[in-house]
Amino acid sequence: MAKTLHKQINLQKVQGPDNTYTCDWHTDWAFGITLHGGCTAAGIYSALTTHLVHTPHPDILKLHLEFLRPCTREASTITITTLRTGATSTTLQATLTQSSNLKILAIATAINFNTPLGPSSHSEWTPLPPPNPLPNFKAVESNQKDPNWVMGRIKGEFLPFTDRMIILAPRQGHTTNGVHDGWYKFLYANNDDEEYSPDHEGGVDNTLLTFLADALPSMSDMLMRTGGAYDPHGIHSKMVAWESADIRNEGRPAVVRNLLKDAMKAEAFSNTVTLDVELKKRVDPNRGNGWFLIRTTAKMLKKGRMDVDVVIADENMELLVVAQQTVLVLEAGRKFSKGRKAAL
């Protein structure tokens, strides 16, 4: 999937200035007329790391993004400015514009993950409340039913990238409202007949992890239990119902459909205002395509304001990403109004 994402970003250096890049957009990222924030964030991350590749600090430790205006279906220009270079880190600013309009402002701190800066010590950290016991990943990949997790895919007419992801959801459901757990792995083929197909389009890298920090369920739908297209409670119910409908379905991924007409019935939609992504290590895409636990927590939804915390860990529960979002939950009519200029 990393190779696929990089192909879609299609980062190009602009001739002349040594700090300006362009990136494309793709229908996989589209929701109505706007683009998914995680994909545009990945484009900025890709530009930053390309800009830093031959410097002493080639790795992004922390990326802060301000989404000033929604990105739309057109190419973007990313301009990078170095604000400070020190002995252990570099601070940069990146701007993303479309048709000369500033859409995203980003500040990044870069280091070298391979250079020790101080001591290391084991932590007994674990997500609270604790997630279900680890799945038997080999059994799941052999289409065997897991006692603690139910498998599915989301396939439909908007944000098609979800069709590339296999999901393991807690079999008993999301019992703590506002806390969502899911194990994710990327698929290669996009067809309903594939029971399980590993991703042959490259492994996972930090660009893809930056995208995953915003590839989240709708936590506002979860808190309000709307039953909408991305309400985790509704998705889980459909997955369990499909598995239970026929014994031949056990161990195979349920295909949950999303339709644009259903999304247009939503009473509200979420708009990310800020996104902070902290990466914990340099992930080698050559290591293959593993499973990732994404713990998403919404601590508050009040008067249209929602804060979301994200933790991404690998199969060994090693911490890879910590992220935070500030989200506005707005009336859905804005999202699908025809002829209206995209604006927050």
C-alpha cells in the first residue's frame, strides 16, 4: 500500500526553487468535492522527508497541521521553509496551496531516528481500557474465525481507499462509547471474491502511518449512535450479522457497503481543524505488510467541538504513532451543497 500511496501522491520537485514540490490527488481520497485530510497530510509528509533526505535530520518526529480550508480535487503545491537547524533537530514550515489559495499550514520537527540522543528504558504502557486479546493473525489470514475479533471490509462510493483495508473489530462490539479499537491490514485486490489477499504494493512506511493517523471511524457518529455510514456501532452490527447468516461466512471478511446517498442523509459531518502526528521510529517498508492496532478515543463532543486521540501500534504492541485531532462537527448540508465554494 505504501507504493500505491506514493504513486497517487506523485510528488514532483518544481524546476527552479529548491523548496517547492507538487503532489496530485486521487479519487481514492475523495469525499464529495473534498479530499481526505490524511492523504493530504501524507503528501506534506512525503515532501518534507524528500526535502530532508540528504540532511543530518531526515526523519519527521512531530508534524502539526492546520487545515485552513478543505482541499479539493486538484493538484497541490507544497513549499518548505527551514526555520531553524540545530545540533539535534531541524524545524520546518510547509504550506500547501491550491490555485494560489493557502489550504494547509504545517510545522515539522525533524531528527535522525538512528542517532541516539539519550537513554532508553522499557515501559509497561498499555491502552486503557485494555483491548481484546491479540488476534491469531496467522489463523485470521487463513480465514479461520477468531474468538475475540470479527473481520470485515468497507466498500462503497466514497473514500474508496477503505476497500484496500481489512478490519478486525471487537467481537463483542465497542463497549466503551467513545473508544474504538481495530486491527488493520492492507489488501492488494479490490474485488469481493477475494477472501484474503495480502498487499503486494509494498509494505508500510511513515508516509502511510501519517495517513493512518487520520484514517479513522466517525467518532461523532459513534458518540451520537447515528447509525450513519461510518458509525462504528452500525458497521460492527453489519459485520456480525453477515458472519452469523451462514456458517460458510465464518472467518471470511464481511463486506459492508457505503453509498453516497446514505452519507447525504447524515445530520452532521466531521471536519478536522488541526492534526498533530508524532512518529516514534522509522518504519522500514521492506519489512512487509503487517497488522496495526489503531486505538481511537474521543473524550468530548460539545457544541460541535470534538477532540480525538489516536494511538497506532504494531503486532507486538510496539508504539508507532501518537496523534491528536481537533474536530468541528458541522451540519451535513454543507458537505453536499451543489455550487457552493468549499469553505470551513
